[in-house]
Amino acid sequence: MAKAHGAAQSLVTRLTLWYVALALGLIAIVGGASTVFAFLNYANGVNASIASDTERVVRDARAASAQGRSLSAMAPALYADVKRTRRRVVVDAADGRRLYGDPAPSPRPRVIAAIATLIGLHGTRIAVPGGQVFVAPEAIELSRTLRSYWELMLPIGLAALAAAWFFGRAISRRAVAPLGQVTEALRRLGAGDLAPGAVTHADRDEIGELAAAYNGAVAHVQAVLGDRDRSEAEMRQFIADAGHELRTPLTVILGYLDLLEAGAISEPPVAVRVYDSMRHQGTRMRGLVDKLVLLARLEQPLRARGERVDVALVAQDVVDAMQSTSGAEGRLHLATGGDTWVTADESEVYEALRNIVENALKHAPHSPVDVRVEADGRAVTVTVADRGPGMGDEERTHAFERFYRGASRGAIDGSGLGLAIAKRAVERAQGEIALTSAPGFGTTVVLRLPVVPAGSAIVATE
């Protein structure tokens, strides 16, 4: 946690410094541009004022000359008039003598001189009768103006940098927060925490997409792990149920073998019954193993063999086999109609129908069983209906579960795998199977197999 927090803080600091550097650059550009603009305006104003002074000096000097006054006599008045505008004023005679004016200025600092030259700030010499008047801006005024300007701009710039640091850090923290969460969650995931939690981020930016991708990956991992846990639980239950079902016939067979070995069975009629019982239990166990092997094959997520299958013909084969081997003569009735061809695995369709019919014959021993095969252009529907005792709500809910025999457990010889095998076989053919039943009204099983064009492959679903 500390490492993730430290890394996030380091990134926040770097991003904040970038914000500050960007703000500093913008302040420098804006400040420089505004300074140039402001001082160009200042220079234009000063130069315009000097031009106005020039016109006034020329006018006053000419008027005084017309009145017979010398430049030396009127120099103080000219100086005072121009000096009101805070300019440097010098009145010189025609021979270069200084008649009146400001003393020679001290050398200007190079920065001030460079700025004055850059903005075009300059003095002017005005020719008047009897000499000339020199009018120039005061260097001290430029320095004072420059200082006043930056005394205003520097606090604004510093405030802008402080705001850039504060808001940049807040924005960076908010933007980087999901990265720290993702890092910490991945670290917990790597340490074995398979439910690290989702990362929340409302913005639809790159980091938001990263958070969404992480949440999707975590959800997928949790779903896969959940499926794995369910599969493992089902497998454990499957093994436990299979062991329970196999234990009974094995116990009977081993018990009879112990009696035979001990010589406890000597009478021929009793021995015949013992052998018949052992043969029956062995046959039952072999049938259970065959169904377990078949169900295990159907559970494999492999590509099923796609071939054109006439469901009506398969149903006829099932009915014929049941009539001859299950003692169901006269109880099975088959009706077919339409084009009942589908693309599927014929052996799996046969196993599905055989198990459904066998289940009906066992659980409705004195009832006729009607098998009907129909087609509607989109699917082939097979309906197997009996008029036996039917099922209650709980039995209907668990009818397709492995080894579930409901109220018939122990009363009817069966494995409880028939409907489970049928359901899986139908699903591998991309079909559907459903069961309706009520106590006293028999049971009806309906399966629908989609009509798939010839040449299409059936892919078994997991």
C-alpha cells in the first residue's frame, strides 16, 4: 500500500511541476508581451508629448523673436513651460553655449538604455531663433514606470504560480487516484486476493478507460473463478453421487460372494436366485458406468459431428429398440410429420430420445407413451408424453439434475442420469428441452432442434 501511495504521490508531484512549468511559461509569454505593449504605448505617449512640446516651443520662440526678445531672455520661460511635462530641457545658444536647462544627466543603466532604444523612446532638438532647445524624456521616469509596472505584475505572476501549483496538484491527484487504486488492486490480486474490488472513476478519459478495462478484467476473472468453483462443486457432487450409486450393487455382489465362499448357500434354487441377483446388479452397474461415460463425453466442450439427421427416423429406431428390449409392446405410439431433417450428431440425438423414452416407460409403467415428431420450418419438435403419476414442483425443478430420482428413489430401478444426458445432448445440438408435469396428469418432455443448413457445423457449448 505504501509503495503504491508513494508512486502515485511521485507522479502527482511530477505532473504538478509540469503544470507549474507550463504556467510559468505562459506567465513569461503573457508578461513579456504585455510589457512590450505597455511600454510601446508609453513611448508613443511620451513621443507625442515631446512633439507637442516641440510645436509649442517653436511657436513661443518665434513669437518672442518677433517681439525683439533674445533667446537668452526667454530661455527661463521656455524651460519652465516644457518642464511641467517632466521632461529634460536644455536651451543652447547658436554657438553651443548653454543658456539655461538641466544639468548633464548621469549615465543611464544599460538595461534602461536598451529598453528606451527598443521602444523608440528618444529626445529631439528644436531649432529656434538664436539657438536650439533640446527636449528628452527623463530616464528616472522610465525607471519609475518600469518599476511600478513590475511591482504590479510580479505579485500577479506569483499568485498565478501558486494557483497553478494548488489546482494542478488537486487535478493531478484526482486524475492519478485510479492508477493508485489499480496498482494496489493488482498487488492484492497477485497476493491471492481474488476479489480486490472495483476501481471507481467517473471521467471518460484514458484513465477512465483504464479503470473500466481493469474492472472488466476483474469481473471476468471472478466470473471464470466462480464458474470453476461451481464446476468443481458439481464434479465433487457428481463423484459422490456416482460412488453412492455404485456402492449399492457392489455391496450386494460382494455380500453374495462372501456367502458363496463361506458355503452358506448350498441349495440349488437359492443359488440360482443369488446368481440372478448378482447378474442383475452387475448389469445395473455396467449400465450406470456406460451412462457415466456417455455423460462425461457429452460434457466435453468439443466440436460435435455435424451430419444430416432425420429425427423421425431416429425416433423410429428408438421406439423399435424399446419395443423389443423393454417389454413395452403396445405402449409406445409414434407419430411423425413434415420434413424432420436437422444437422446434428445422430448418436447424440439417439441417446437423447432413448433416455427420454426410457424414463417415461419406467416412471409410467402402466401408461401408454406417445412420441410425436413435427417440423415447422425453423425447428424440429419431439414430444414424449405419458399419463403416469406425474411430478410435483420440487421434482420438476430438479428433474434434469444428475442422479436425481425424486420420489421414485429406491422404488424404480434407474440411475437418475437419463434426463441429464438428454439435456446435455440437446444443448450440444443447439436445441432446447423443457418438461411439464403435474401430480396425476402425467409428464411431457418437449425438445426442439433447430433446422441448420446442410454443411454447417454444430459446436458444442461449454
